[in-house]
Amino acid sequence: MTTNENNINYKIAVIGNELLCLGFNLLGTKKTYIEPENVEQVLKELIDDNEIGLIIISQKMSKNIKNSKLLNLINSSIKPLIIEIPDYNEQDKHQDNLRKLILRSIGIDVAI
């Protein structure tokens, strides 16, 4: 699965549990990582990969990240855009996650 910006195809990467990765595989995403033990290293490699435009990471996997620089990138990165999503049957830890994502993506605060 790819996203398109200025005629450049960016790839989507997913880091999460087996069910999340399977769902994105069915949609055509090739870069999926099922609960890697070295989540920080995988995330660093994806951030450095110029072909990646979107990284989707489960909240459970992001809890395993201790590096403050990486945690800051998750909350502020535009390219690649990094989005945390709740795992299946897990409550979203941020009620205004969508609002923050819109603000980061387009720079406009939208009241939801």
C-alpha cells in the first residue's frame, strides 16, 4: 500500500500485533512488523527510510519505546507521519487523538 504526494509513492509501514498487521497486509501493505522485540530499532530504520510516508504503530508497541528522542518523533514527525492506534479491544489513551493528528497533518486545529 502506498500514499502519493507530488507524484512520489510513499509506502506505509505497520508495527503491531498479528491481527493489526494481517489487516494491513490484506489491504496491500508490504512492510509489517509483528510485535518485534527490537521495536526501537525497527522504528528508527523506518523513520530513516525515504520510501516510508506513514508509520502506523499500536499503542501497546509504543509503550515499549523508552528512547525519549523516538517518543518525541512519534508525537511530532510529519514525514514520515507516525500514528499511534489502539490495539483491538483496547481503549484509546487519548480522546483527542484525531484532533492532534489533523493539527499535525495540515496545521489547522479542528474542534471535534
